Amino acid sequence: MSQDTWTERAAGQAAPVHWAAQVLGAYKVYGQGEAEVRALDGVTVGFEAERFTAIMGPSGSGKSTLMQCAAGLDRLTSGTAIIGDVDIGRLSERQLTLLRRDRVGFVFQQFNLLPTLDAAENITFPLDLAGRKADPAWFDQVISAVGLGDRLHHKPSELSGGQQQRVAVARALIGRPDIVFADEPTGNLDSQSSAEILDFLSRAVHELRQTVVMVTHDPVAASHAGRVLFLADGRIVDELLDPDRDRILDRMRALGR
């Protein structure tokens, strides 16, 4: 697949596409000389607003590096990373920290909850750090979407793994970010809890009009997304729209060969 497929598709649409995040001509290189590893090799891609995108690929393909660079958690060696209309490569470390805090949500495999705070306090913690108050109506919408109404005053030790990840998802959504990046968010969960979290992420897109980009190795997880990107050797090599599990498995097998 051409690196420009996403731009070609956007150009063919009558209405302009709103990209929540983009990377353009992205290279990420670790090491030097014979030890050099090119984790991203000229990637150009956009993540459409109000859409659920999954990123897949073999181990070492660059999928987590792509997410980290797009999210401003790591800097590109060369190329451009944009969130909304901001070229994040031009920001100082402090400016980048503030942008991530105010405009980006994160969900990780580890829940990263504060054990001394209850669920409600963990959810609003990023806003508290920023000196902001949660919008009550939005808070209620998020809590309803993730089904935490009866667990808000429980501490993490009193919650199951699936419930803790729901808290983490709600925390990522509470500030109404431009985009939410999720890195293997179901990796530590059983199949039922995984299905619940993926359903919540889908509902965040369709009901709360959020934008979600998820790195995963799981075809079942990726099938909840509306778009799947496939990476190999630091390049985007394929893409599926409106995927199902079997089509994703076929593409992964092809990559393996």
C-alpha cells in the first residue's frame, strides 16, 4: 500500500477530513552505525477525528513507536508530528507536557491508578493537576458510558482489573481530549473484561464523538475499530476499513509470510 493512501482517500472526499493527529515523513532511528535500528521509515499517515483506528504489526514493526511519536511521548528523528493544528516537534518540553495534559488522553496496559484515591478522584486527577473542574454533564456521560456509577467511591484495590481499566478509560476521556491513544489496553484483562473495554472505547467514538487510536496485537480487539493500519519494518504496508476478525487474521498471516 502506498504511504499516501490516506491522503489520496481524503482528497477524493467531497468534505475535507479533520485529522486529529498526523505524522508526515516520519523517521525514528535508534543507535548508530551497525547498531542503527530504523523503527519508523518514512511513515506518513493521519488519524481521522471521531474515528476508532487500530495499529497492528509483528513484534518490532514500529507500531508502538508510531503511537508514541504521534502522541508526543517520544520525538521523531526527522519528519513532522501534528496534533490538531500544532506541530509538536516545535514545542519545548514544557509546552509539549502541557499539550499532552490538556489535549491528549492515554490508556495503557498497566492501569496506572493512584492507590490512595478512589475511582472518581483518579478519573478527575488530570483535571485537578491542571486546576480545572470536570464539566458535570460530561462527567455523567463518561461515567454512564463506562458503567462506573456504583463504583466511584471504591479504591483501586477494591476493583477488578476490568473495573480499574474502565477507570483509566474514563480518566483519558474526562478532559475531552482531541485524541485518545491506547497501547494494548486489554493486554492484562480476561476475555470478558477485554470485550467490555473495547465496547467502551467504541462507544466513546460513536456516542461521545471522541477519537481513539489503539495499538494491539489482538485481531479480536482490532475488529472493534473502523480502520486498521498494518506496519512492518517501520512502514505502513496495508490498511483495512470496516474490518472483521477473519480479514484481519488473513492480513496478519500475509505479513508473517
